[in-house]
Amino acid sequence: MRTAITSLRPTEIEGREAIRQGEWFFVPEPGVNDKDAVILRNEPLSRGGGSKPHICEQMMRKGGEVVMVSRAYPTGLSLASYHELIATNEDARRFGWRQMVRDAAVYARGEIRHKDHKTIDLWCWHRVYMNRERFAKHAPQIAFLD
């Protein structure tokens, strides 16, 4: 029988070493090329929906979908949907939008901090995976946002 924590482990990392902090799993990827990458400092890692972000000392992302996020749309709208909404709903312009990337390949290195968890220190680039909670029927408001 699988335990609750085991059942939350992403299928993409089955059989691989991983470090867990809360809802996040970090898998070592020492061969990742960061040449010409934008490396962000003290970057928040959030699952959306008002969750408290984990702070990554160093982070880079590859790919993903650019989305617009607000309190009214915590998991984000595609750019096309965002432009359609603000063109047809005058109030939507005041929703406090910010641009984020959904479902990117995210890599973290260095200290990962969160006030509810012990700080971890990642010695090389680690691919970041969110637990499987977002696939539960009760959780349509959860998204991997960076």
C-alpha cells in the first residue's frame, strides 16, 4: 500500500533521487547547461491559489506558457484569453495582473527557503517538480506557476 507522501510523488521522478520540501521535489541534474540562461535570484516558487511561495536562491526556467495571473485568475489566463477579457470587461483591467510562466521546466540551485520548512541547500541544478496534488479532483485551482 502506498503512503500519502509516496502517492504525491510525481510519476516523472519514479526511481530517481529527489529532495522534498513541502509540495516540491528537487531532482539533481548536474549536467544541465546554464550557458546563456537567465538566472534569477531569490525567486519565488508558487503553486498559485494564494499559497506561500518557496524562495529559491537561484532559479532558471526553460519553456512553458506565458500567462497573466491575478486574484480573480490565480492559475493564469493565456495571453489571448487575457486580451479578450480586458477588451470585453472594463473592470478586468483593474485586477492587478502580473505576467508569469506556467508549466515551465524549472531548475533551482542554492538555498531553498520557506518559513514552514527547514531550508535545503541544492549543490547543483535540480529540476523542480510539484507534487501530484494538482491532479486531485478537489484541486482545479492548483497550477505550477513561476
